[in-house]
Amino acid sequence: MAENNNFDREFCGNLAIHQTNSIQDYGYLLVLNSSDLNIIQGSENIADLTGMDIRTLIGTSFVDFLNEEDKERFREEATRQGRTRVPFNSTISGNGFNKSLNILLHISREIIIMEIEEADLSSARTFSEVFQEVRSFISTLEGIEELEEICKTSLAEIRRLSGFDGARMYRFDTQWNGTVIAEDIEGALESYLGQTFPASDVPKQARALYIRNPFRLISNRNYKPQRLFPVINPATNGFTDLSDCNLRSVAGVHLEYMANMNVSASMSIRVMVDGKLWGLISCHHVAARHPSFELRSIFEWLSMEISHRISSVLKQEQLKRSHEILLLQGEIARAVYQRSDIVLGLMEEGYQSLLSLFKCSGMIISLNGKIHFKGKVPPREELDNLLLWASGMGFSKVFSSNELSRSYDEAKSFQQTASGILSIPINSKNGDYLLCFRPEAVKDIKWGGNPNQAVNFDQDSPQYHPRTSFKLWLQTVYGQSEAWSETDIEAAESLKNFLMEFSSSLVL
Ligand code: BLA
């Protein structure tokens, strides 16, 4: 773990990235009143599209720019109930111009935010050609059972379609650090395969936006930000919330980060598992790059398909493990019943099953004031104190830690044998516990740059910057075992219930 992992909470995570009041310059933004569809706010570059300054456009109707046949269609789309995100392709004309546009409407009760881009008519391939290719890719994906292979195949496809110099599969851990688990790059991009990046690199509010939007595109980090006019949205009396806008301008600290990585364009596509952000497919290009509106909708679709495939492979693994657990639990219960005794059942008959169930290497049982132990456990002279600590904590539920010395300081002296502990109460009031141990698993974390310098402060100023180097920074972590999974904890809870019931049935 990085020494200082509060950067996400204290700095980067607090930037109001949804209220930047400006947009990237690859498109235009207008805000309409939902009631009369009049323009109430817009980006300053709208003059490039319409030939009219935003100050002149305020109070006029956007519908007037549309061709006759689109006017009614627009009114219907913009006022249709129950839809919040509506694409609207159209042509607008004015004094001597006629432009094809891709428009995305974000509809809410009071306002409609319009993101407008000029359509890319130069594309060599039609949408339906790309659609057919992607369908064929998806059938290939369906046949792949290995996570690594799914990642590699997906990255190759996204690179082929997007033409970016590189794509990486970035997987979050439980602390929201992320590791590059697959990579497909060429040219000047540095390899980050196997490297871990601290949570603050993609801070919490930026991660949260992927729950609403499947991707984020920054097509040129040297874009000229286009401010919104007026600054305060007259309908909401605040800054316009740009959370859902692709055009939303980018936090300065992230633009610096991109410069430090030597990339001009960045596109990230979410991977969701069980309704949570599992990872990002991060694409980089050394020069500026702007995938078309249509291609981006293909990436939204791919994001869904890749997420489904990864979810189903992970679910498959989980099912396999759950089945294994059920069998082992059955064997353990049978062993205890056969011996009619918890200690004999767990320590002799069911011992191997228990080791396999919790992937542990030793255990102790304290029952009716007597201590029994087997396998690799802390030294005998430590056991009384360890049990006193466990009963002092009064754990009536399963307690688990993969770093026992964090909660119990004395554990440092025996961390090689027992860094991980799973404490299963049999009768907590009596001090009766089953404790299972996992040995220390010394782990090397290959950080992408020193995580303790993820944020660098200017002297005498509140300004801060991201780190400038992403060169491998090795951290060796001692005193931790393999982590206990949710499935381990569930299995432990179920064993606890069985042991409690069994011991009370003996008393009766
Ligand atoms: C955003 N940071 C991001 C994004 C990525 C990363 C993928 C989403 C936007 C995008 O697609 O570019 C980080 N990209 C990575 C990482 C890899 C990669 C880790 O390819 C590894 C291979 N960033 C900092 C610090 C702060 C910070 C110190 O380093 C804050 C103090 C903030 N990162 C930050 C912010 C955003 C961001 C605010 C959101 C930018 C936005 O959407 O406007």
C-alpha cells in the first residue's frame, strides 16, 4: 500500500469536474429551456457553427435553425416523456451554410443540454459495415473462456477500430488502485503492463461518472476551452451540471498527467461487473485523435458486450468455487457428526477439507478452556494471549484480516506463519473460537511511478501537480497473507452457524 493514500479523498477526489463551465472544442453546446425550447446558455464557439454570437442567440429558438421537416421532429423528441438521452441527427442552415450535425440531447425537467458535433462524412466505411464487423467480433468473444484472452482480443479490436496507438485493460482493486492486466501498444507509448496506479489517478468523482456514461473522450489535450455564456445558468441559478456531457472540459491536473505520459488523445471505456466499475479500457494516442460520433456509439456497445463476457467468465469461476465449497462443507459437517465431537471432527477427520476450504495452513480451536492446535500456527506461548485478544474483542461474528499485526501488534513476531487470520466464534461468551491461519505472502507491487508522490505541491501555493514519471517503482509488502474473499467469509459464517448449532445440540 502507498504510504499516503489520502490523495483521492483529500485532493483529487474533491475537484468539481462536472461544473467546469466550459467544453472541449470538438463540438458546441447549447442549453435550452425545456418549456419553450429557447436558448438560455451556450458555448462561445457556437459562432463558428451558426455565424452568430452566443450573446445574440440567447432568447431565440433553436428550432428556427432546423429545416422544415426537422422542426416538428425536434419538438417531439425534445418533449417526449421518459427519455433523458436522445440522439438527433439533422442538418441546419443559415446564411449561406448547410451543415450535417450529430446532436445529443440531455433532457431534464427544466433544461435540455444539446451537445452538437459536425458529422464526419469522410468515413471510408459505412456504419453497417462496421456494425457487421463488430457483430462478428462479439461472436468470437462469446467463445473465449479465459479472462486474459478476452482482454487481449478486446484491446486488439478496439485499436483496430479506433486507430489509437495503444489500449490497456486497467482493473481496479478493492482500494480503487488499478493494475494494467493487458496491453496492446505500439510506437512511442511506454509499456505499463503489470504496473499498479494509485486510486487518485482516476479519482472517485471521475470513477463515479462512468456509472452514468460508458466512456470519456479527450481528443486533444491542447484544445482551447470554450466557456459557457452566461456563466450562471438562468434556469437553475447555478453552474450547468455537465456530468453527462462528452464535451465537458477536462481538469487541468489530468491534462498535465496526459502530457507527462506523452499522449495527446485519451479515451477510456468502462467495464462493469455486477453493477460496479470493474475496470477501464484506456486508449492513448501520441497525436490528437478524434473517433467519429458513430464510432463512439460502437464503443458504447462494445463496452457492454465486453463487460458481459468478463462478468460471465468471473461468475463461472465463482460458481466453480461455490460448488467446491459446498462439497467441502458437506465433508466437514459429516466429519463432525461422525466423531460427535468438534475438535476431533475438525482436527482429524475433516482437517484436509478445512485446509482446502479456507486455503489456510493451520488452525487452533479453543473449546471449554482447552486449546487444541494443528498445522502451522503461532508459537505455543503466544496462543493464550492471542485467544485472550480474540475473546476480548468479543467477536460474535466472523472476523478476518490478512494483516493480523494491524489489529494485534504482537502478531508481528509470528507474521511469517500467521499474517492472515479467520476467527470463527463457536461460543464467543465462553471464549470458544476456531482460528484459521494463512502464512505471510510477500508481495511485490510494481507501481507506475512513486505513489507517494502522486500529488506534488508547489511551494507557498495551494497548486498541485501529478507525478512526472511513471517508471516502475517497486514496493515490497510484508506482513500480509493472501486476502480473504467474500466467498471465504460467507463459508466461514456458514461454518460458524453449523458449529454453534452442533455445540448447543450437545448441551441439550
Ligand atoms: C481522469 N485518469 C483519468 C482517466 C484515466 C486516468 C483513464 C479518465 C479520463 C481519460 O480517459 O483520460 C488515469 N490512464 C490513467 C491511468 C492509466 C491510464 C492510471 O491510461 C494507466 C495506464 N490525476 C492525477 C492526480 C489527480 C488526477 C494527482 O494523477 C488529482 C489531483 C485527477 N484524473 C484526475 C481527474 C480526472 C482524471 C480529475 C477526470 C478528468 C475528467 O474527466 O475531466
